[in-house]
Amino acid sequence: MLDFYHQYDELLSEEERRHVEATREFCTGVFAESVLASHVAGEAFPAKWIAAWAATGWLGLQAKPAHGGFGASYLCKIRVAQEMARHSFATAFCLNHHQGGVTRLSQTGTPAQIEQLLTPALRGELLLTTAMSEPGGGSDVAALTTTATPIAGGWSLNGTKAWLTNGMMVGGLIVLARVQDAGGGGGDIASFYVPLGEAATVRRQEIVVPGARSFRLAEIAFADHFVPEWGLIASPGTALKASMASVNAARVHVAAMCVATLHAALCEAVAYCEDRHAFGKPLVAHQGLRWELAEVSVRLEAANALVFRAAEQVQIGGNPVGLAAQAKKFAVDAAIWGIDQCVRIIGATGASAAHRLNMHLAEVRMAAYADGTNEMLLDRIGRGLPSDYRD
């Protein structure tokens, strides 16, 4: 029988397969037990795992070898994330989110940005996250109100960003803001690397999401916060397009982690139903229950096939706008519905701390809000129908 992930792994190099296997070993045992215990206690996963992950060098998974990274492919990035998502979607999302920040810095950063930020980012001493959404804007990035006003040596940043992954502990942000002149004119969007430090001009507040504390979501407000001149990433008028260029890969990445979490949940449910007996036979021998598990497996396999197709396109440098949106929409829906089915199939014990299913369901539901809601994705798919589906 072929491994569930064989089609991905067949396209990886020997070195990349070793990264995947090493990730599997890292996540098995103490790590898996630790993140589950944190969820049960209503806490975020221990920060020590970020340091341990950084010590392996995997924050530099896709960073250039010249910078001390591994230069791995997109499919390798996905497989590494999937191995962790089998144990905790939230932890995988956070660690791979920071890995993405290192990748961007290594691949597109200026010499000054690389000199200032890359080494501590590779070591996990400086965690970077993207700051696009705002309390009143959500996914409507074009409506953002955060401003950056040119001053001597850089910019003065004012405004509030929300829903920041690991926002309670990051040391720097990739911020989109409207650049204004000293008189308040202008308004084109630019992007910046923004060091936070312990400045009094930065205020953080956790966004508490019960069951999903491991995302460490936060709102961060700026009041005349200084951004050095070297922090400019994309100049006014070009930043929004540049930021959206990577959204397709991000959507497929989230979808791939959803598939991995659902696969883990189904495997756990099947194993339990094989061992547990009721009315003289294993639970899996009861036709009604067996059919429910079968339906989960059908949607899982369909989601996996769609995600793999989209991931292949990203891997070869394509721009699968509609396909990426389809993959994320379907995979998120399949995971949320499928994990809930697994909980119900097992019975009340499925919702208890005796299983990972409760954690899987609480964490994976947050995937519905990252990189576009279902409504946004369906609209994106719909607008592409005339070009994507013609004889």
C-alpha cells in the first residue's frame, strides 16, 4: 500500500526527504505530548519548541544556502508542515509562518535588511510575522488605515494591526502601511520590516480564542513608532501587488496542513473503532458507523488530490489563482467537517482529553480565516470561471 503522502515525496530530492523524516522524528513523542497537554490546560504550546525548531536549522528551510539555509523546494516546505500538522495544526501554522518570514528575507531582502535581521531570524532569536489585517479592515487590505510618515532617517508608524500570528512574542513585523508626507498627503501603500524591541511606542494585546491559544494571536498598536530607512521592502504603490503575489502559495500551504490534520484524525478514529467493541463486535464492524468513516475518507482523498494538484503548479512556478482558492476552500471544509465526524463517531470520549481530536477541531477551524474566507475564495473562483473552464 502506498503511503498517503507518496505523490509529494516522490518529487522531493533525497536531502529533502531526509528533512521530512527528521521532522517526523522531531514531532513524535515528547513534542506531541507537550502540545496536547498545553491545549488541555488552555495554554499556548511551550515557547521552548520554537527554540528547539530553530536549533535544527529548519527556520531556514527555504533560505538560500549562501545565507546558511537549506534552499528546499515548495513541496518540501509543505511536507515538513504536514508532518507537524499531524500533531498540531496551530503549532505547524506558527512555526512555518516564521519560516516563511526568513525565506522572504533571504530571497528578497536588501543587503542592509539581511545584515540587520537575517542571522537572528535564522536562529529564532527574532521572530517575524506579517501584519496586514486591521481591526476594522480584516481581509480588505486595500482599506487599511495604518500610516507611515517620512521623518529623518526613516518613518513614523501609526495605527493598529490585528490577528497577528504569534503576535504576543514576535520581535519584528512585515507591515503594510499608507505612506503620507509631512502634510498628511499621499496614501499609496508600502511595506516595511518593523523591529519592535521593547519600545514604548508599541502596545500588544492578546486576542483570546478559546481552544486556539497556541496561535498566540495579538493586536499590536503603534504610536509614532520609528521605522529605520533600511526597513522599506516595497515602495509606495507596489507593496499591495507584491504582498498578494504570494497568497496562492500560502493558500495551498494552509490547505495541505488541513489535509494532514484530517488524515491524522481519521487514522485515530479508525484505530479506536477497531479496538473498541460494542454489541459483540468492533465498532468498525457496525455498518452505519463504518459508512460514516468511509465518507470522511472520500472527502480526505479528494481534498488531498486537489491540494497536490495546486501544490505542483506552485512548485513549477505557475500562478494557480483559481486552483489555490479551490484547494483551500475544499480542504478547510473537509477538515472541519471530517474531524467533527471523527469526534462524534468515537462518542463522548472523542471530545475528551483522551484523544487529540478535540484539539484538532479547535485549531483547524482557524484555517477558515487565514488567507481568505470561503466567501472571498468562492468569489475569486467565480471571477476566473470564464478563463479556467472553456472548451
